[in-house]
Amino acid sequence: MSDIPNCPKCDSEFAYSDGTLLNCPDCGHEWTPGAEEAVGEAEDPNAIKDAHGNVLESGDNVQLTKDLKVKGTSSTLKVGTKVKNIRLVESNDGHNIACKVDGIGQMNLKSEFVKKI
């Protein structure tokens, strides 16, 4: 029997140790051993999170997790496209990331289609 606790975020039993951190392969959550109790208390309910539940901040680098069509053009942003130095913005339509994409220009993205890198 493993002494590694279940993931505090999704309760997956498949968590594993990666040196100093514990990782969950199901939801991508990382935490330090012994910090399982404080996870739910310290998080801001208004925090903008990526597709894997990681909290995003302005200046982060992200990667697309889905092919996205660019509205008004015939271009498509492919999965895996890296976007550097994002800005978080408040929006009513769900596009809460303002960024500049190489080859496309300035655009807004939804945080549910990106992952933090």
C-alpha cells in the first residue's frame, strides 16, 4: 500500500511523487506533501484558471489545448501553439486572456482552452 495521499483536488488515487512534489496524472494538480489540507482554503474563488485548474497570472506563458478558429479569417491556431506574456482581463463573454499571437496579432482567448507552461 502506498503512503502517497489521494489528490486533494479530484481525489484520484493515482497520485505519484516527482522528487519534492506530488502530482496527479488525472487533473494535472501539483502539491507539496503535507499541504493537502490547505488547498481549498487558500484559493481565490475569482481566480482565472487554465484547462487543468492551475491559477493563471498576468505575464504567464500558456499553450493551446485545442485547435481554435480565428474569427473573421480563414486561419486556425493549432493545438500546442505557445503564447507568451498573457494579460488577464475582465470580460462578460468569457474571453479573459488578452495576448499577442505570432503570425496573427492581438487577440483574446478563453482560459479553458489553454494550459500554463
